[in-house]
Amino acid sequence: MSGNGLFGSTILDVILGLVFVYLLLAIICTTVNEWIAGIFNTRATTLAAAIRQLLDSQGGSSAANDTDWFLKQFYGHPLIAGMKPSQGAHPHPAYLASRAFATAIIDIVTPQNSGSVSFADLENGINKLPDGDVKRTLLALIHTAQGDFLTAQKNIETWFDDTMDRVSGWYKRRTQLWTALLALLLTVGTNADTVKIAGTLWRNPTRREQILESAKNPVQPAATVSTNQLDALGQVLGWTSADRLPQAFTPADRASFWFRRLIGWILTIVAVSLGAPFWFDLLNTFMRIRNGGDSPKDTAA
């Protein structure tokens, strides 16, 4: 079927082309975002701030005036110290399992136990700590364990996991902000105008076919964009002489020109900010529609 119907048509092909362009631009933004996060060690820094929030304001029985005593003991514990990277300006692990966190905490508050630790050992060790935020929190966590050590350990792990869920939300919001900023720079820098791209794909069957050919084997959301895919992007992106504002335009024409361009840029920025996984899943859906749907075997699976 050809023409301007929806399925197997120019309209669907243009939609597919736009989705594929958004996917590639989103992958570029993600790649740059990860590169920036690696340079500034963002994950490790965020985790360090969260752990400090959990474990500061707590001295030890032999150093009650040192409010960072417990935090220092935590980072000095062999289980945690062994996870730190050997190099870097901020030697801090980027990830930490809740079980490792709970094990280190329990070991710090029960330093006299060289063998197995009972609930009574844990409770006595916590009670020996001077008053502080960590002591109050740990007592509250073991209070609901009803004398069961494994339940107490699980409660400490849950305390850590709940905090990491909030930290993940902070990190995600920060990442989304960076993604939106990168999408803005990438969109304007490459003149990724959705209105212009759609018009190019509609009017130029050759370029539309080149984009669709690349879309048949799309990259995964976490992958990098290949040279061939960059070449495909180059068919619909970039600044040309046609993108310049004609000198003969009247003020009304100029306003209309920039209004259409801003709308096209905004649409692209919003689309790219949705992320590569969104566009990858949507592209696969549209490709199945274009190819006539799933086979009975695929549908059943």
C-alpha cells in the first residue's frame, strides 16, 4: 500500500523517521551525561552525601565529642574500605549494597564479638554509644525486631534502602535537568527542528528511506551512535543557507519565521528529554505496525 494512508504509508514513515531521530539524539545526550557524571564522580559524591546524612552526629564511647566518629569508623571498616577505588580525587564507591552497610554497622557497634553476634550483643552495643542520631535510629530499628537478630539486621538494611530510594530520586532529577540542558544545546547546535525534519522526510523520499533503513536495526538505549547512524542524522539535521533569515522579510515574516523555528526546537527538546528507552520502545512498536504486526508465534510469546 502506498500513498497517504496511515499504515505502510508516507505518514507512518515520517513518524518512524522522527522517532528514530529522537532516539539517536537522546542516546547522544545520555552518553554525554554519563561522561559528565564520570568526570565529576557524581554517583559517588551523591552516595557519600547520603551516607553522611545517615551516620553523622554520632560520637563513640571513647570519643563522644567527635561527632563524626561513627562515620569515620564506617569508612575505616575493611568491608567498606575495600570497595573504595584506588585512584581518583574522591575515592568513594559509587554503589553500596544494603547488606554490606548493615554488616559494617553491626560490626562497629559490637567490637568485642569475634564470633557470631546475638540480638542481645547488638542491643548492648547500641546502648553503649553516647547519645546521638545514629543511636536513636538504631534503637528504634531494633525495637520492632522483637528480639530476633535477623529481623534487626533486615531493618537496618531497609533503613539504608529507603534512604537510597530518596537519593535515587535526587540523582534522577539532577540527571533530568542535565539532560534537558544538553538537549537544548544539541538541538540548537544541530538545528534539530522537528517541523523542518518532518517536512524534509515528507518531501524527500530518498532521505526518508535512508532514515528508515537505519531504523530497521536501531541501537539499544544504552549503546553509542555509530558512524552510519550519524550520517543518517546528517541527512535531516544541520544548518544550511536555507535556514538563514532572508533579508527581504518584513517584521511579520521574521516573527513567523522564528516562531516556527522555536516551536520546532521546543518539540525536539521535549522529545529528547523523554529519554532513549522511551523512544526505543516506541520505535519497536511502530516498526511492528509497519511490518504488519507480530506473527502468531511472537504474539503468543
